[in-house]
Amino acid sequence: MTDEKLMSKKKPAYPVNKRLDAYLDQYNRKIEIPIFYEDLLRFSGSVSVYNAADEDTLWIRVYYSDSDREEIDLSLKKVYSILHSDGSDRIFQYLNVDAVDYCTFGNSKPFRIKVRNILNDNFTYFYVKKTDASRVYGLELEHMLSPYNLNFLVYKDTLIEEHIAGIPGDEFIKEMLPKCSEPEKAQLAKEFVKFNERCMIRLLGDMRSYNYVIVPTHDFDQVIYSIRAIDFDQQCYEGKLKVYRPQFFKENYQMVELVRSKLLHSSVDQYKIEERSIVAKRIISSGSRIKKLVNICKTDHISLDENIKQLCGLIYDLTLDVDFKKCKTMGQILALALDFVKRNYEDVSMKQIIEKKF
């Protein structure tokens, strides 16, 4: 386990450069939207939001003056339509903006928008945040290298993210994990090993329990659990390799204990190899898209020089690949890490082909 000293006190937001902006435009991530993050800061009042157990969620529900409210509601409906539909105003009459919540905790300070369909009371959320290049790289890498597709939009200094549904990890560990059956606990242990490996491979940091969700899926007579990251602020920033491995955060202690009690070392190694192979296949299938993104990241400045130097040394110690010592940017480290995984997969695959042939 670790402590708070593992993380930097505050990570700065990095601007989206011209090359990344052009990439977002090419892949339909850059779309003009009618409202900016700064517009939502014009709220005139707020109240704290409490959960069902009457605990402070660290979100506040904000309110706007009558003159601002009408304009903001209309703009948020437009954003919803762009994100989830065809961008037209035909569905506006069926939508109601039920709540605008503001999070005062963490780096990104997002707004959470709750939109309800008035015909059937179904509702969904999306988030409005300040644009940060680290977050954009994180979202794109999650889209290409994880089992999940992500929908988000970027326009100037505003980022719109779809809501990732699931049970917050900290709530699941506290309330639901003790009630899980022994086979379910074993399956959760397996998923945590694979999630831990995936985060390290693509340098996604700070996966404390409140930065990921547990997603239960009913499959015949059992429940299958998966783990999804929901916070991408710490993509390729910190210098300590442990930050990119969820197992080292004290908030994940119970998940680590689950792995220790439910899985043999051989099983842990097997699941790590499985995850590396799956990520390698996704790198290959992503083709030119991931190459373009990584090439842009290689020349981008999204971390501190001391962080880059520290991480280079630590990954070299892990892989003994001297090329890591030559890296000057976080993007170069990321490119080598992904290439290392891809090469190992291709070398093993080729060896198996040769063995079968001869």
C-alpha cells in the first residue's frame, strides 16, 4: 500500500495543441457546442447534495437566475442532442434538465448534468469540464485500448464527456463486496488484476477506488463484474511507476487482499499475460488511429521534466529496455511501452506459428 505522498499535490491542466486539435477534428471529436464551461460558473446559488445515507457527496446543486436559466437549459439540451442524437432540436420538447451539479473536489471540478425524458422519466448524465490534453489522451486511449468505447466532445476550452454507468468502486467495496459469493469474489479478483495491468501498460494513473466503477452484468445464472476507469486526469503525468498500478493505493487494499486470497501466483501471471495480449491486439487493430495519437503525444509537453526522468528510470528497471532511458517526453515513454507490449505479443505469436509448422 501507499500514502498520499505518492501523488503530486496538484496536476496542472495542459492545453490542446494544434496537432491534437486537428486529430480531434479528423475523428469527429471536435464539434462546435453552444455553451462553455465558464458559462456554467455563473450560478447564483447552491445547496449540498447528499446520498441516500444522508452523507455529503462533495457535489453541490447549483441554481441560476431566471434570465440565465432559460438560455443554459436550451444550450444543455443542444449538447445532449449532439452527444446522443443527431444534433437537431426535434427532441428538445421531450427533454428536461433536472439538475446541474458542481463538484468541488479534485482537479477537474466538473459539472454533472442530469437530463430526463419527460415522456417516460428515463434520465441520463453527461459532464462538462475544462479541456486538458492529459484527459483527452486518456479518453482516446481508453476508447482504443480498453473493452469500452467512449463518447466525448471537445470545443475550445470545454470538454463534454458521456456518463460511465456503474457502482463507484469505494461504495462497492464498502457495501456490496462483503455480500458477494465466493465465486464472485474470485471473478472480481481476476478483473482487478487485469485492470491493474491495463492501467500500467497505458500509463493511466490515480485509479483509487473512487476513480473507477464496478459494472455488474447478469449472464444466465451468474453476475459477471467488470472494472471501468472514470477519471482520466492522471494520464501520463506522474513520475512514480506505482501511481499507474492501482494495487498500490490504500483505497484498493480490500481488492488487493481479494487477489491474494482468491488467486494463485500462476493465475495472476496468466491473467496479466491475457490482458497484455488483448491490449496488443487492440493496438494492432487500431491501426493508423493510435499511431497518429501516440505520435502527437510524443512531441507534446504534458508533464514535468523531473517526472519524465524518474519514470524513464523506473520502467527501465522493470523492462531492461535501454530505449526508455532516452525518452524526453511522456509521449515517448507511452509509445515505447505500447510497442514493448506489441512486440512481445508478436514475438510469442510468431514462435507459436514456427513451432506448429516445424
